[in-house]
Amino acid sequence: MKALSIRQPWAWLIVRPDITDPIMRATAHVLKDFENRDWGNFAAGRAFRGPVLVHASSGMTRDEYAACELFIAGFSDILLPPARALLRGGIVGRAVIDDCVTQAPSPWFTGEYGLHLRDAEPLPFRAFKGALGFFEVPAEQPAVPDRCRDCPHLQLPDSQRPCIGCKRGGLLRSEAIALAAPGNKGVTGAGGVP
């Protein structure tokens, strides 16, 4: 499936994992409905229509975060999560691109080209190296169940969800072992922001 890499906190604003109510998600301007690009010479990017994975880039500066806060304060009361809580360096959601425009009444459109997004939704985080433009992401292999590090329950290895048994978050045993391995530089995003 195609993916598009977007810097945080803009990727978070597209998928808004904090809003689970479908009626609230449909409210105007609660979700970022345009991804802006300067793609004058990239006709293939402007022509793309269809489902796309939202990839959160691994990079994000304090200035970029502050600029986003200032931008959304101009028309919304949306509160961004702390920068250290934003997942980076992987797939965070999906959306459908249904148009590419050069003007739109949405406050999220800032031109030169705006990819119109609809049906955006968060997905469990999947670490994946991004690329410029649209890029292919292979289908995910089924996850192998693991044991919670705090209780004996089996669950899928997804550190974004608390254990169904003990209701605590934290890493699963295999993830903790992988992170502690010699030479591992850790992860970025929640739990791994330097």
C-alpha cells in the first residue's frame, strides 16, 4: 500500500487518535483535512487518488512543534500532546486522498497544492523507514502473541495498548529484551524521544 511521510505534529492532527467518537471525528476542522505540498514538478504525486498510510517522519524540531501550535491557535482550541508523546518513525494511521487542489476554504489548506484527505483514522504504530513522496509499504505480517511483563496474559506485541489482564502499559518482555540489547539505539516517539 502507498504511504506518505508527514512530520509530527501534523501527522497526529490528521489521524487524531484522541478522538474516538465518529460524530466528533466528522466535525469540521477537528481533523486536518489537507496535506499541503509544493509539488510543482511532481505530477504523479498530484494525480494520486485512493487509500494511503500516514507515516510519521522520524524528525521533528522544537521550532516545528511551536509553529504548529501557533498555526492551530489561529482557528481552533486543539491541544497538541507533548512533543515527547508523539510517535515518530513509522505508520500511525490511514486516510483516503480524493483530490488535489490549488485552493480550498479549509483552514488546513495553505497551498501550493493540497491533497484532500477523508476517512482518516489512527492505526497501531508500526515502525517503518519513510521516504520522500509516495512510497510502498508491504503488508504487515501477523503479530506473534507475547506475554505481558507484569502478568501472565498473552497479548499482541503493541506497546501502545495496556495489557488486557493487568490494564498496565509498558513494554512486553520481548520488546524490553530487544531494547536492552547491546548496540540498540532505542526508538523514537512515545517512550523513546531523547
